Amino acid sequence: MNGSAIAVSGLRKAYGDHVVLDGIDLEVAAGSVFSLLGPNGAGKTTTVNILTTLAEADAGTVRVAGHDVATETRRVRAAIGVTGQFAAVDDLLTGRENLRLMADLRRVRPAARVVAGLLERFGLTEAADKPAASYSGGMRRKLDLAMTLVGDPDIIFLDEPTTGLDPRSRRTMWDIVRQLVADGTTIFLTTQYLEEADELADRIAVLDGGLVAAEGSADELKRLVPGGHVRLRFTDPAAYRAAAGALRDVTADDEALTLRIPSDGSQRELRSLLDWLDAAGVQADELTVHTPDLDDVFLSLTGRPHPGGASDDHTPHTSPEEIAR
């Protein structure tokens, strides 16, 4: 699949008088990770449900894997996998049985070979014949994602896939996502963890008030927010005074012998500063770069700190089994 894996234009959705999506545009490149961020109620899950054919848009066009979600539903469903906020595994079945059920629903053959391969890939072979109820949170999440991969989907929707996981399990999931992308899979990710979007996403869109407030790479979004700076620390008072007197717009701390210089942290600005220091014969003992993080971006764009909440709107979550039908 070349070009755009997902193309959204003018997408609108309301529930009664409550407008959830007010004409959003999105484009997701094939083989990339695209992350949708937003405060609770922003419409992230509504967007995922429309893109995965689980809800109908009021207006706009949506193409997933080259197919219109409204008129080519079966083709869209054949090309995608969905993992929701809560693992959609059957606790009464073993890991192997859960995967076999999904293989049967998707009519994947030879099922036994596919199931065995996924168990091995996700490190679940030893626990394959134990009830899913006995699995840890991280194991359940891995099983859930393995079930999503049955049928080799081109595009995977991950709706807050690491909610409730401990840091080690979360990083294990990140490694799995990176490997999927390396293999050519497209990932559409919603997450309550800004660090997760920063680590994984090639592009990020911030959704607020039914609109896309900003879109770009993590670095591009961070440069939208003021407050970035370079901090120079000196041990030589003479070098400190020389730099303080020559550099513009610096904030000086005479006691700590440090200078804070506004900067977007770009390579161009850093090279310019280092070239000046070299040309002036001024030696700084320490140089550190501070750029706003995604928390700063979120606060700047939405007017409130990131809540780290759970479900973002009132649309229902649907299991992978429903996608397979």
C-alpha cells in the first residue's frame, strides 16, 4: 500500500445538539505511526469508531486502505485490525483458544500455524494453554494485540492500548509497535500518555473542541510553544561576563554563572551559538537545551493540562470480534 493509508476530509459527527467532530481533516501516510491526542470528550474514540466502520459520520469523506468507509465497509474491515482501551479477550478461553477463535472468525487458514506463530512472536507460547484470566495485564494486552494481527491487517487502530499497564509492560508494547511499523504496518494511535506519542508517532494531531488544533511531528509541535532555551554554565567569571555582554536577549544568573538564551533548539540555532562561542574564544563548561514537551504543547493548544484520563467520549467501544463479522 503506497501513499495515504487513511484520508479524512470534512469529517463531522454530532449526538443530538452535542457536536463531537466539526469538520476535521487528517491524512496518515502508509507505514507510519499517527497519533491522535486530545482532552477527554475531544472525540478521539468517535474518530476511531468512524474510521473502523463502527459508527457513521454525519458528513465528510473517509477512505481507509483506499476504500470508502461508508460504501466499501467489508473491504475496509478486511484491511484493518482494532485494539480498544480494554483487552477484548475471553477470560474463560486459553490464549491459544482466543487466537483460534479470531482465526475462525476471519476465516484464516491454516489457523494452527498462524496461531502458533503469533504466540511465539508475542512471547506467549509457555502460557498458551492457560486461561486468559490468569494472565497479567501486560500479557493480556499482548494477547489482545496478537488477536488484532490475525489476518495480517495493513492498518491497526490502537485506542489507548497501554492504559493501566506498568512502565515495563508499556515499553514492551512500544517495542512491538515499532516492529510492526518496521514490517510495513500503519498504526493509528490514540493515547492518554503524551510520552507514548512522543516516543512512537511520526505525526501527531491534537484534537480539541471538535477541530484539529495543530498537526505535525512531535518536534514541530514543540516549536509552536514559546519557552525553549539554551542554558550555558560557566566556571570562569571572565568568560561568563564576556558572553553575557555580547549575546542578545539573555537571562543572566550572576551567582550561578549561567546564561539562559531563547532558542527553538534547532540544529541551525545551536550551530550559530557554538560558532559564536568559538569565534569569541569563549568556553562554556556546560550547554543544555530545553524545548517545551508535549505537555506544554497540550496546555498551550487546549488551555488546560493533559488530564491523563480514560475514555474520551461517550461512544461505545467495540471488540475485534465485531470487526471480524
